[in-house]
Amino acid sequence: MRKWTHAWLAASVLLIVSQATHAQNADLTGSWTVTFTAVPRVTVVAPNNCTFQGTANVNQNGGQLNGSLDVGLTSGPVSCPPVMSATLTGNVTGSQVTMGAMMGGGTLGQATFTGVAAVRKAGPSTVNGSFAATSGPFTGTGGTFSAVKAAVVAVPALNGSGLALLALLLLGAATLLLMRRPALRAP
């Protein structure tokens, strides 16, 4: 019986340590403050840069992203759309983010965003990158974007080494308990 208990506990420790050290995709779930600047082509409707700011609400399931984007014009000529909303879909692999945005239900076209995420436990998380309009009246317009997610109030949790230490402590306690059982039975 002791052999099985020791084997089970050792397997548990290995499982916890392997899960703690396994690389994962950046978690982008939440509400983000987004700023992007469009630098239109010469032949595009808006002759100057258009800067937008707003909110992106992102849901993530594994490596798949979806959500919504709502932004308003903060600077630029009157030919820039005053507000835009979009449906976001995409994926994240490690810290690399690729998403498509269907702007204005498709009336303003589609844009592809690519960037790099820096997700932090303490301090704000960021995603920075570039985008390009791939269809609609702004085809060929590109630019840069940045997104910031404020840090969530930290809840104390164990990291990988903390989990490994906890597993070792539990293993030690179980071993002591098993060693003590026969002593309790002896007359």
C-alpha cells in the first residue's frame, strides 16, 4: 500500500511541476484601452492621419480570440469617420497576436491587426503592433496600434516553484503519516 501511495504522490508532484512550467499563450481576456493611428494612402478619402481611441472587449478560449472594438476619433480631419465599431476575431500564439476586425459591420471594410503582447502580473499589460485595411473604402490604409489593460488587483497565488514546494510538503506530511500508522497500532 505504501508503494502505491508513494508512486501516486510522486506522479502528482511531477504533474504539478510540468503544468506550472508549460509555456502558454498570453491571456488577453478583458477590457483594453486601444489607440490607433491610421496613415492613409494619398488616394484614400482621409488625406491626413486619423487617430482613434476607445475600448476593446476581448474573450479568449485557448488560442482563439473574439470580441468587440468601439473607438472614437481623437484627432484628424473631418473626412475621418467620427466613430467606428468592429467585431474582432483572431488568435494568439505565445505572445504573437493576429486579429481581423470587421469595421462598421463591413461597411467600412476589414482590417488585419498583428502585434506582440506583453502580459504582466503586476503593472499594465500591453499589445503593440500594426494594422492594414484590406477591404472597403480605406483599402491600403495602414498604421500602428497600442492597447493597454490595467493590472487587475493581484490575488495571492502560487507560482510554479510555490506549487512544487507545496507538493513536496504534502508528500512529506503523507510520508510521516504513513510511517507513524504502524507505530500507533503496536501494543
